[in-house]
Amino acid sequence: MEDKINHENTNEITCPYCGYKIGDSWEYNSEEEGEINCSGCSRKFNFSVNITVDYSTSKINCEELEQKEGHEYKTERYYKYTKDYKNGEWITLPEDDYKYYRIEICTKCDNVNYIDITKEEFDNTPISLKQ
Ligand SMILES: [Zn+2]
Ligand SMILES: [Zn+2]
């Protein structure tokens, strides 16, 4: 006889003999796998539980945190700004007009901050952090 009852990978435990669906299948966990009595045709059948898990993630939004913990900034690098964009072209600034920044990124939400720093602070930072 052709098996017309859909009883594999179903949302509910479904009797392979009569197609009866157990309405509270979620009550059966994998520890109870094995034989079960059909409430429809009273026959015994085997059941097993297939669990699929998927995951979702999202970045933490510091501003929306209830605790108002705020950002947790970590210095990413230091940057020397030697050019300025004026009237449609890049012009190199005289050295006295260089601007120095410390760029920090929040480890929780990726928010970026540009902090003005002095030439002295820039000069005293490790070269590996400079761009
Ligand atoms: Zn049945
Ligand atoms: Zn943040």
C-alpha cells in the first residue's frame, strides 16, 4: 500500500498508520523518544524529535540601553589630517594647521568618535596606531 500519510518532519507527531495528529506534540521532548500510543487508531508507533535551531544577532544599541551604561569606547587609531577640501580640491595644509584626531570606536555598538588631540599627544602615541 502506498504511504500517503505525511508523518516525517511534521509540525505535529503524526501517526504513520492513520494520520492522527497529536495536538500537544510540543510536550514530547527528545528524552521521551520511543513508542507512543495513537489516540486515533490505538496502534503503537515510534517517534523521534528533530530539533532545528537557528540564531539571530543584532548589535547592541548603547543609547537604547535601559541602564544608560553608555558607550564603551576603545581607541582605534590616531590620525593626522594634513589636507583640507576647499573649493572642490584638496589642498595641503601648512604644518601649523595640521589637525590631529584620536579615533575611538565603541566596542558594543560600533559608534565612532573623533576626538581632537594636540600634536604632542599624537607624537607620543605608538606608531602602530597612527595612520
Ligand atoms: Zn493512528
Ligand atoms: Zn556604544
